[in-house]
Amino acid sequence: MEMLATLAPLILMFVLLYFILIRPQQKRQKQVREMQSNLQKGDAVVTIGGFHGEIHAMDEDTLVLQAGDGSKLTYDRSAIREVKQQ
């Protein structure tokens, strides 16, 4: 019984850390993966580096983004931070 009383605070801390830190991070990662897999040609996006552009072409792992001046840059799909609402 004494051992359980000693381990109870440690177990409680682990459970709290899971629900406060780990679970929300996993949920956010799932949302990002889902967003990146649902990208379509013509979507306005922002990269993790802050580049704003429109998807001009895409394949399984890379995207070609077109800037406002017509220049085209190739990015990894994982570099997309968000899809902007038009």
C-alpha cells in the first residue's frame, strides 16, 4: 500500500502531462496531415517560411507555387502551413 501511495503522484503527473501536452499536439499534427493531404490545384496557401502563393501544379510529395508576379517555386508538401480562405 505504501508503494502505491508513493507512485500515485508520479502517475497523476504523467496523466496530466498526457492530457495537457501530448494529446493536443497529436491532434494538431493529425489536422496538419489532413490539411496537407487535401490540398488541391488553385488553393491559396502559406508556407512555414511565410511565402504566400497559389498551387500551380502538384505531385505526391511536392507542390509548385505561383507568386503574385507569376514566378513559380517548388516546395515540399510538408512545407505548407495553412490554406488561406478566398
